[in-house]
Amino acid sequence: MNAGITALGTYVPEKVVTNADLEQRLDTSDEWIQTRTGIQQRHFAADGEFCSTLAIRAVENLQARYGKGVLDGVDLVIVATATPDAMFPATASLVQAHFGLKAGAFDLLAACPGWLYAISAAQAYVASGTCKKVLAIGAETLSRVINWDDRATAVLFGDGAGAAIIEPVKDGYGFKSFVLGSDGMGADHLHMKAFADCLPSGAKMTRKLFMNGREVFKFAVRVMDSASLEAIQKAGLKPENISLFVPHQANARIIDSARERLKLPHERVVVTVQDYGNNSAASVPLALQRALDEGRVHDGDNLLFVAFGAGLSWAACVLTWGGKQ
């Protein structure tokens, strides 16, 4: 059974934080940030907005775009996030309850590639006949875990969410390949450690993100290329057959390096990092939504998704757009 994405909705919080705003808080500058990352601004969740809030808003946007009936028949909800509301209940359960869905629900933690892992799981559930229709969400509130003492990483991240419907599609459409990988030997280069409110000594634990930017950059440049080419090959295609490249929006230089290695022209690449920063698991669906809104995605287009992140982990996927039954 072929499965594909038949609907997409997204959400970013209203609060915009520009590089100029960060100049007031950090020893940095707009020029420094843009030169090294391409980021101009990012969105931060407001007080009272949580990961579940963003996920719910993305699903509401999905309904606004496709009608409230778009959720009819959803029998599984997956939320990919590294910043859940709580260890349990799952953020996915809160989404399921909010919309009154008669569905299973679970969270998935794979950091920045999380949404690609979620849609790969959704595809497997649908293709096997275990589920008929899956709601796969990537949602993050990374602003809550930024280490403001580390100016190199504090400027990178933003909040947002994207929600997709995965269900059967016509022959010739849908997912053509997935590549999933991990190298735990690189775990120390990008992590967020917190296991309890305090240590046995009573010292308060903090949940702050750490990243060895130099090592992660080298890893990202390498894996964006290798994972993309592997996904294209598994799909039985060549780079020139890719209509649109939708990469993880971590860094403009990394994206451009991958574009050059794949020999793709600029017009076949989606870049939103300047507006959103790095949204982790929400990054790819937000970029895909931008492309859809701009009319850059057409029925039968071959789309390439790729992402990398903590683990160290990565994922890539080729999807032929359209074919809703």
C-alpha cells in the first residue's frame, strides 16, 4: 500500500526575536550571526505556550487549510519533539485529547530528524495496514532550553510546529525511500541532559542544550550529502530527478554545501533559516509549508527531505507529492 502526505499545517509563535534583540542580551552582532548562520530572526513561545500548545495550533492550521473533516479517521498521533510538556503523559496524548480523536498516541525523540522519523513510522503503520490515517507532528519549544551563557548556540534556535496527515495515496505517489541513521559515538557533541529536579546533593539540575558547533558542522556537511544520495538511490532516482530539496534549517552554509554536492540549482532548494532559525523537529515541515504556500510544489514532484541532529542522528526521505485518493 502506498502512503504519502496528503495535508500539512504549521504554526510559529507570534513573538519574533531579531538579531538586534539578541545584541541586547549577548556579546554578539547581527553581522556575526548572519555571516555564520544565515539567521535574521526566530520565533519564541510566549509564557503559557507549551510544546502541546504549538502542536495543537499546527493541527488547527491544518484544519483551517483543509477543513475540520481532515482529521476524520485519524487512528494514530505521533509527536516528534525534544522538548515535550512532560516525560509523561505524551504530548501526543494531549493533542489526541484536545481534538477528541479515537486514536493511539505516542511521542518520538530523535531530535532534529524527529519529524522524518515520525513520518517514516507513520508510513510503515499505514503501508502495513495497522493504521488507516496518521497525524505526524514535529513540535519544539527550544527557547526554553537555550543556554544563554553560550553565545555561539544561543542565537540558533526557535520554536514552531508542523503537522502532517499520512494516509494511502495512488500508485506512483507517496514515499519512495527512507534512510535512518545514528552514530552514538558522537553523543557528547550535541546533548541536553536532565534526569531529575536536583542532584542527590540537593544542587538544582538544569535542562540546557549543549552543542560542539565545530564538530556538529563537520558531521552535518558530511551526512547531509551521504544520506541524501542514499535516499535518492534507494528511490531509484538521480539528483537531477529531484524537483525540490527541503533540508533541515540549521545553518545556511550547511544547506548550500549540500546543494552544491547534489548539483542542484538554488531555485530547487527551500531555505527558511533566515526567518525561523533552527526549529529542530519542526524545521522540515515549516520549510515544506513555505514551499507549498509559494506554489513551488506540484503534483508528481519528487521531494527530498534530509535532517541531522543529536544522537548523532540523521534521516532522509524521497516523496512523490500528490496522489490523494
